[in-house]
Amino acid sequence: ILLVPHIGCWELTGRVLANTRKVTFMYKPLTSNKQNDYLFKRRNKGNLTMASADKSGILKIQRALKNSELIGMLPDQDPGEEGGIMSPFFNKEANTMILLAKIANKNDLQVLMCWAKRLPKGRGYELNLEPIVLNENGGTLEEHVASMNQCIEDLIRKMPEQYMWSYKRFKSTPVSYTHLTLPTIYSV
């Protein structure tokens, strides 16, 4: 499973890997049907298949796994009430997807964090894959999700300028966090 946070250029990760093998990526459809159709046509090409973040998309993901294909998920988006649990992310509770951890555990799959780092002065991107362990020593689903968030945090701390901070990561946070400020990740 590819764990692909909103860092660098996530759009390139699946496209590059799909040059050599089939990849199914889960995505959250946009609210505008016109924009969604436009992006879907451009993303869903060749060996790259897009699976919407709903029941039909989960079925696509399961079929891909049965065919030994790569699957990719963006774990740092708010999954809504039914698809997540509250878990620490930069010391704030954030609604975090559980699907990736559940699928990895159920199928005993290796999780690879994947990101395309933007290079300076528009020189392109550097594709990175890093194995991570979510279920070390067993543990609960909550511990696996917290471990996933910690891995993403660690990556963001290495290159905070690459993270998409404007993404609505904390939209379902408890009321006490409604005036959230970005985490301090630089030491002065």
C-alpha cells in the first residue's frame, strides 16, 4: 500500500509508478462535477486507475489487491464521520482515516510512504519510497492510526515547506481547536 501524504506533488507519485505496473489510487471526488470529471479523465489513464472514496471505490481497491496491484491512499485528508477516528497529529486531535491501516493489517501488506519532493528552481521532482511499520508488536487500530500520523509528521518536519498546509486537515477537529494555528516545527 502506498501511503501518500499531501507533500511535494502527490499527483506524480501514482503517475510515475504506473509507468511500470498497475496502480489504483483512492481519491476524494470534488464537489463540482465539471471539475471532478475533468480531473478524473486526466488522472485515470494507462495503468493508473482512480477509485472514489466510497463503497464502489473500496471494491476497486479490493479487486486491485486481489490482482497483486499497488494501491495508493492519501491518509491526511478528513475521511468524514464514518471513515475515521480522532488521532494526534502535531499534538492536535485530527479525524484520521482508518481504511489504510485496516487493509494493511487484514491483508498483511507492507506500507510504503511515497512522496514526490519538489526540487529547487523548478528542476523537477524526486520520487521517494520509504517502508513504514504501522502494526509493530500487534497493537490496536487506534495505535496503528497514531503510528501512521506520526510517520507523516516526521516527514513534514523534514520538509515543512513541501506540505500542503492549506488542506483542510483539521476540519472535523473538536470545537476547542477551532482557532488552530499551524504547528511550530522550526526551532528559533
